[in-house]
Amino acid sequence: MDFDLTNIGSMKVVSLPGGETSELKNFWQDQNVAIVFFRRWGCMFCRLWAKELDDIAPVLKNNNIRLIGVGVEEAGSKEFIDGKYFDGELFYAEDRSIYQKLGFKRFNVVTILTSLLWKQSRDAIAKGNRMGLGGDMKGDWVQTGGMLLVEKGGKLINHFKQTGPSDHLSNEEILKCFGLEHEYNAETMANKKREDMECSKRNPKPWLQCLAECPLAPIHMIWAERRCKSSQV
């Protein structure tokens, strides 16, 4: 794990909804912390990950581990807060170069659309639709995010970088990183086993509906439907 936290320690984030600024290093100065860097507040995948983290939020709190969510910008944050998707503290980056320094890549039009066809993405869309999480296109929709798990004093435990918009660090792995694997309950904390969810061309409607909300429709809708017809997706 080569990342040096001092590269971002002095960078500032702004609290939501209070508007108070804080340096990132303050988060891990006195206690362990789990920091999620969300792609967009209106991203269904981010809302889903936030809701799934609710399953372990009590465990983290009971073990004095601070749970923090950071967004790349303020745009769309009100809807995220009002929706009560995240059981933790919320901030947005004062300078979005934080994401660049953390190595969180940016998609382009082709790669972001292709990633929506991945099984992991389709499963997450199906689950998000069933939960009524919704979503919008506000903000920077080609940015990826990730997660930092840091011990008190600034020792980096895990630097997770998304490879796709629905990629996430599992609840089990988060607890294991903090030495809390004995607190893990597969029945209630397993991110509802996304990989076991049925999603095939027999019922493509949920993820196609999600794609339809993108401003690039109908171009990629036609492409997605052709892919669905030509292969088992």
C-alpha cells in the first residue's frame, strides 16, 4: 500500500449541511475512521453503497470508528441528505483535486456507458430500483470514488479505488480491516449478496430504465438493447 496520507492531509472538506471546513487529517488524528468518497450524490450506485453501510454503522460506532462520506462537489447533496441514505457525517471536497490525488480515475462517455452493462452494475441497478433509491444526473457523472480506512494517528489500512461506478468495498472487508471480523453477520451485513441476484435478458427493464434517465439517451439505449438481444446479460 504505497499511498501517503500526507499528500492529502491538509486538503479541506466542507461539512453538509453546516458549511464548516476541516482538514482531512483531523478525521484520523484522534480515532479510527472509514471515509467513503462518493462519485455523485445523485448516483444510484452511491446511494446503494451508502444504504448498505447502514448495516455496519452501529458496529463502527460502538468501536469508536468514525464513518464519513465525502462528495466531489456540493451539487445534489440536499437530495442525498433529505433521502437519509447515509448513517454518518457528510462533507464535500473544497478542491476536487482530492479525488485526483487519491488516484480515483475519470471515465469518458464510452467507458461509463460500457460499465453500466457489467453484471455488477446491472445487479446494483436492479437492487436500487427495488429499494426505490432513484437517482439523477446532477454533477460530475464521469468521476469514480473509493474509500480510505485509517487507524488513529494516520496509519493507512486500506486505500480502495473503484474500477467501475458500482464497485464497492464490502462490509465484511471493512470490518476485517479494523479487526472486527467477529462482529460480522453474513445474514444482515453481506450487502444483500448482490452477486446472487437474478438479472438476465428475460427481465432487462430495470437497468434499461436507469439508462434511459441519462441525457445521452436514446443513443446508448439503442446500443444497450442490441447488446441485450445479442447476448445473455
